[in-house]
Amino acid sequence: MNRLFLVCPTDFLESKINEVNYNSNNYFYTSLGNSLNTDFKTLLHIKEILNKHSIDEVHFVLSPSNKIILDALKGQRFSRIRNMGNFYKKINQLKAHKICKTQDGTEYLSISFYLNKKVKEVQQFLNISSSTPIKVTGLIYDSKRAEFENIYPVLYGLEYFQLN
């Protein structure tokens, strides 16, 4: 089995992923805080990688202590890094809608919500453009237990509501 892992280079998770997934060929695509731009050009590039290496699964992976995510939720010292403006803008929108909180212990929920949106964007593109189904998931690395956990797959974000 061939898998593509979308990781943040500040988490240093590649070796942990290789330890757990030793029966597969693992490929890595990095972006700070998994701020992957999901525009058409980037998604086509990812699709080319999937086709070239016969990849069956795509996994977004972050740790709750990810420096970029925590900075976006709290301090925003890295917001001036080139090409990170859109990422910080999205996080600020989530914070404004009270979706992402900054109190201790809520990073897991915030990261789950953020990764869930990324998973849906990529899955939607791949469903439309691929003849074979490709599994797309989100994982969070728990360093205390040294294991990967699934993100909360069903988080309710109120994007549209109508009361009859």
C-alpha cells in the first residue's frame, strides 16, 4: 500500500509515521501547519503525485503542539512568513466564529476542525477527478501515548441554517 502524508515540518513526524506504517511505502508533502493551499493548481499537483506513485490513501497529520497552529491561535508571530497570510486569515475567521478556542486543552478540537475542513476539500476534488476512490483522513499525533488518533470526523460547523 502506498500512502501520502501531508505534514508540517515543525512537527518532525516523518520517522514516527514510518515506524507505525512499516508495511507501506510512505510519501510526504510538507506545508507549515498543514496550510496546504487547496487551489486547483495545487490539487492537480497532488493528484499527479497520487497517480505517479499509485497512492491509495492521503492523511493530513499534525500534533497538538504544532508551533504554527498554536501561533495562529494565540500569538501570530509567524503571520508575516511569505504565503502564510491566507492560512492566518482562515484561522482568524474560525476564532471570530468561536470555532477555535485558545484555552488550554482545546487544541485537539481546534486542530480536528481545521483538518476536517482540509480533508473535505481534498476529498471532494479527488472524488470528482479520480476514477478510483482514494481515502483521505486526518490524524493527530499524541506524543504522550506515542500514537496517532483520528480527528473528530463529525464536527458540526454551522455554515447554513434555516428554521421553518
